[in-house]
Amino acid sequence: MFSKKKQTATNKMRHLITKLNPRSPVSEQYRTIRTNLQFSSVDDDLQSILITSAGPGAGKSITAANLAVVYAQQGLKTLLIDADLRKPTVHYTFRLNNLTGLSNVLVGSSTLENAVERVDVDYLDVLSCGPIPPNPAELLASKRMEEVLYQASKLYDMVIFDTPPALAVADAKILANIVDGSLVVVRSKITKIEEAERTIELIKDSKARLLGTILNDREKTNSNYYYYYGS
């Protein structure tokens, strides 16, 4: 019988459909997102992407993780960074200990190379959040964060940031000013239209371009089969 603590940890573990079942229709949709992003950036470099949502529960973190996997499956050296320094989840997804991560790199107690962890997906590395700091927004807005992204861009073909919900805190907008593009995840019957619109406007106000939105949990029918992203 599981202890309460172990049950909680187990509940937070997420399953990566693109890794466990790469031939599934849902995995194909993540590859479609990757392809659409590549077509949208023919004339512009797209090496760093931010993924956010209006509020919690939209599926932004699992979307970021699966998108990172499909980029890696294409043979592109990919780094997934958990930039949610408030409620991180990437370490649960990839079963990492989160003892060292982005927060350590930003305060200078670890190098990027030492903080990055290899996972069991070829060409994919993960930089977890690390110890939760008392000043997340200040760290993300620092010159050190820009230096970390510059360094990561030299080492990887694609860098993907998982960030907090944009309407909750300023973190996503801060990072949107230094990445090449941003994606907003919305969830059917969860995300309100006005919240999605406010999030899109917020991202558009930043220097980076809005790449598009991703709809999660649209009801599966024969007519919209290829627009279903799964749960």
C-alpha cells in the first residue's frame, strides 16, 4: 500500500505519449505542430520557443514536454527548460530529482552544462527548475538569463521554455522578450475566451512574435479527428 507522500508523487508523474506511443494520432498532432512551426519560420530563425497559457490546467507543461520530444525525434539537439520557478513540473514528467536546475544556473552556483540532465530520449536534454527561489521574476529578467539562453542556443538546435500561466505572473512576458517566438496553450471548456484573448495581447506586447495557439482536449469526432490533441 502506497504512503500518502508516494501517492502524491505518483499522481504528479505524467506520461509522454510521443515517447511511449510515437505512432499514435496524438503524437502525430505534435509532429504537425512542429512542422507548422518550421514552415512559419522559413525566413526567420526559430531556435527558442516559449510555451505558456492563460491560467493553470490548460496542459502547457505536457505540451512543452511532448513538443520537445518530437523535435528531438527529428534528430535536432533539443533542450527543455523548466522556467516555471514557482510550480515546476518538468522534473516529474522526466523522473528527475530537481536538486540542481535553472535557479542554480541563474544565481551562479552551477554552470549550464553541469545542471543539464540527460533523459532517455535521444537528442533531448532537460534543465529542471532547481530549488524554488524567492524572486523568480527578478531572476528571469536578469542579464544572466539572457546569457543562459545565448549559451544554450550555441549548444542546442532548439530550446523550449515551459513558463507559468501568463495572466498569473509576469514571468512569461519577461521571457517572451528574449525568445524567438511564443505559443499559447488553451484548453477546451476550461480556458475562457476573454482570458485567451488577454494572454494573446500580452504576448503580442512583447518583442517576440506570437507563433500561434494550441487547442487541447477538443472533443474527438470523425469530422475533427485531426484537430484532437488528447488528454
